Amino acid sequence: MKILVTGAAGFIGMTTSLKLLARGDEVIGLDNMNDYYDVVLKQNRLKRLTSHANFKFVQLDVEDRSGIESLFAEEKFEKVIHLAAQAGVRYSLKNPHAYVDSNLIGFVNILEGCRHNKVQHLVYASSSSVYGGNTKMPFSEHDSVDHPVSLYAATKKANELMAHTYSHLYNLPTTGLRFFTVYGPWGRPDMALFLFTKAIMDGRPIEVYNYGNMQRDFTYVDDIVEGVVRVVDRVAAPDPEYSPSIADPATSNVPYRVFNIGNNNPVPLLDFIACIEAALGKKAEKNLLPLQDGDVPATYANTDALQDWVGFVPGTSIQTGIENFVSWYRKYYKV
């Protein structure tokens, strides 16, 4: 199968591409290689892909309309996994236009490419951030997500709405996956696990927001990728039980689906830090700070719908996942 993976030099993109290549798919990986974080890390991820004969790399911005049009026309992808996005909740407070360019304009370009080139299935990354101000736990796809608390979250909610529109107008099968705090080897340097590990090893205090009173549904990258690939293989279809009079947000009478993909096991932030300390064999000095703008105190995924759809839900323990990350970190940075 010929598959486009956008954000291929990213954390999830690289891991997804490796899994697809391992099973024999042809992968075209797209990334703009921007400097939002360490470009060398992205280049080293890419090196793990370019050694495969079935992989081709294209350096391109998703907001480059003519470039994306040409790529789709030339390659004729069967399926698309759209992971490229401007990530980060706090970064969106300072650089809002980056989110508009990548997450809105870029997403329309991907939708148009799929529409005009008969792509069989578009699977795209949404986010647990869409749940915004919701406090009903666990978060369910069947609940309303109309109260975002960051621009990043608003752009991801917009992606779901735009995808539904294309499913409705052009019968394009689309599936959105709401990722819950993904972590693991080769992870992003702006994420808590990376920041905490580096600071503890360097003997610096770590910044702990909301005075440590936070919970996250940390989800190991291999579990995320297993879910992504299974969802790619099961093309979105109309829900025969969907009723417009009820209008369930999770499904539709067109080929549109949206799923949570999380560990279904919220972990207190202080327990998360304790696991890092145990893996490093070193205690952290904590700088307790108030909740930051755009942040939410807790996330917790209901994954019943994903289980019903593809027969899989994440389940890697936080202890195992952090040990794997720390092992990679020590080896990669030679510390």
C-alpha cells in the first residue's frame, strides 16, 4: 500500500513510518524540518527511515498549497496519515499564527489533496486538548467538545469539523484520533518527560505546574502507533445507527469517525515524576508553580469506542514506558 505520512521526522511520524515499512508498505514521508525543537533530533529520526528502500522523503510545508497539490497529483497515495502540525499548548499563546498556518491552512491542503486524488482513507491526529474545559471523566467521544482553552485545542477541534465536511460533501472517509499525552523513546524535547529527565540529570530543579495537582493519561508511543495502523486499515464508514435528531459527536451518517487513543489510566503528575526518579536513580528538586494558561488539570480517555472498532487499546505501564525512554535517552546523549 502507498501511504503518505506527514510529520514523518516527528516522534509519532517516525515510529508510525517504521511500523508501516516493516510490514511492506511504501511510505512517502513529508516534513518541513522546522526548528520548533532540535533539528538534529529530527534528522537522526529521519536517518532511521531513509535506509529503507520503500521510503522516500519529501521536505515540504503542509501550508504550501501548490507543493501539496503537486505531491498528491504525482504520487497518487492510497491512504494518508496526517500527523504534521504545530504542537504545544503554551507555545500557542506566543505564536498563534503558526497554528493557523500549519493546523488550519495546512489541513485544508491535505483535505483537498485527498479529495482530488481519490484517497481511500485520511487518518489525522486530533488531540485530547479538544476536551478543554470539560470535567466529566473519563473523556468520551460522545460528549460535546465546544469549550477549548487554548488556540491549539481550537485548531484541532476545527480539524474534526473540516474533516466531517469533506466526508459529507465528497464522501471522503476520515478518522480523527485524539492522542492523549504521548511519550517514549525519540520523544519531543518540549514534553514533560524529556524536560524532567534532562533537568534531573543536570541537577537542575524541575517546574511542576498546578503545584503537582495534575493527572495525565500518558500513552506509550508504540501503543499509539499500533492504534494508528489498525485504524488506517479499517476505513471509516457511516454509522447505521446514527440519528441526526441526537447528533452523536463521535459518529455520523457519512464516512467519518473520531476516537480517543489513550491509556485509560490517568497518572498523578507526582507519581509520574517518581517513576522518572526511579529510572534515573536520582531525586528531583521540584519548583512548584501555579497552573499555566491553556493547561487543564486532568485528562482521562474512555477508549471503549476504539476497542470496539479495531480490537485494541493501549496498555503499556508508565513504569515500563519511562524505563524505555530513560534507556534511550542515556544511549542517545551518551550520559
